[in-house]
Amino acid sequence: MVTKADILAFCPPSLWLYGATSFPFEARIADQLCALRPYLSVITIEDAGHNVHQDEAAAVNQAAFTF
């Protein structure tokens, strides 16, 4: 089982992308991760669902290149 201490000890640069119309639990997961890892970069891609990379490929690419 992964513990809170495990998550806090693992600190690589991270980018979390999810679609604004995706499953509601993804936003909750992002909120929980940010609470544990305040340096986590989170970007919500408008007009995208669960398959954010397919729905808005250009926005995902821009976010990744900028990161």
C-alpha cells in the first residue's frame, strides 16, 4: 500500500492534465495530490473529457512543452 509518507518522499517534477468534462473523481484526485504535493502542476483542459490527449491534442502538447 502506498502511504502518505511514500507520496511525500517522491518529489519529481510532475504535470497533471485532465479534461474539464472528464469524470468528476479526476478533479478530486488532483485536489488531493495538490494538498500532499503543492509543487504539482495541474492543468485543466477545457472542452476535453477523459481522453484529454485525443480531445484537445494541441492544448496537451502546448502544456507539456511549456512544462
